Amino acid sequence: MSAGTENAASEVILIQDTRMEVLISEDAIQNRLKAMAAEINAQYKDSQNLVVIAVLKGAFLFLADLVRYITVPCEIEFVRLSSYGNQMHSSGQVRPVDLSLPNLADRDVLIVEDIVDTGLTMQFFTEYLRSLHHTRSLRLAVLLDKPEARKPEAKELVLDFVGFTVGNDFMVGYGLDKAGLCRNLPFVARVIQ
Ligand code: IMP
């Protein structure tokens, strides 16, 4: 899409010591993922060698649900990158924790990421893949896009499949954490400071 988020004001709730309001419900996420998967299935309908690479930790739920709606054959790989530490703002430094991947030469590669904020993490990772692997194609599927937070260094970054466009707030739930907590919430919520 970029689909907007739900408009109805929701109540402030306290979960795992964090005040938040639900922004995107479990149902809205699942409905949007079905539509995204339909776009992905159409894009890769003739592909015989799709590799989906999920970026841990945040993309674990998004990946698990999205791939169940993907009907084209695909392999699944994982990398782990870190840029937020325990803070609620990007450190500006991308820390590759685990980048082990098979040879991706001539493969169709789809990166699955939870959120693009400053864009520095995906800028780093797409440049890394382009410099080391001669992929057949390289695309990016993100659950949340926070365009207002984008840094100039990442302004060229192309998001091929976007779940929801959100404002410049700190989000938790559905894989996204605050100091390690809240990843297991089935919805996306906006943190209320
Ligand atoms: P970027 O490099 O600033 O685009 O951010 C990439 C990573 O920072 C994401 O994969 C998340 O792990 C984390 N992040 C960015 N924004 C948020 C947020 O609102 N909530 C939780 N984590 C976030």
C-alpha cells in the first residue's frame, strides 16, 4: 500500500512497564500481510530461486506470518543487525551481529525487515549485499515505514513492499522492542512518553 494506520483513537494501556496505545490491530496486520503477499507472489511468479532474508531480531513475527501467505517457492535465511541498543533512538551505527549467508549469486533476494526509520540499517545491508553478492534481483519488504525519520544518507533507499506508513513515534509490539521487551505483543503500538 502504503496503507495508513487506523484512525480511531485508542486508549492508553500499560504493558510490560510501557505506556502505549494500539496503532495497528492484529486483524489489520494480518489483512495487510495477505495483500502484501499477493503483491510478492505476483512479483516473483516466474522465479525459481527466491531467497527471503529476515533481519533479526525485529522481523521474526513479520517473517513468520508473511511467508505463510507466500505461495512461490522460497528459501529462508536470517541475518542479525543491531542499531538501537537499548535506546529509543537510533545510535547511527549499524552493528552487524551475524551476516552469515549462502552464496546468493543469481538469486532473487527479498529482504524482510520490521521497520525502516533512519534507513541506515537497510542502507548498510543493501550496500553490503550488492558489494558481495551478484544477486539476480534485490528487493525490500518492510512492515513499517517511518519516512519522517529518514536520514539523508539513506534517501535513495527504495522500499518495494510496505505494510504501513507511520509517524515519527517509537513503536513496539509485533517483533519491535523497547529495551528487549514487548516483542511478543500481537499488535503494533505507539509508545506514549
Ligand atoms: P534504522 O536503521 O534507523 O532504519 O532502524 C532500523 C532498526 O532500528 C529497526 O530494524 C529496529 O530494530 C529499530 N527501530 C527503529 N525504529 C524503531 C521503533 O520505532 N521501535 C522499535 N525499534 C525500532
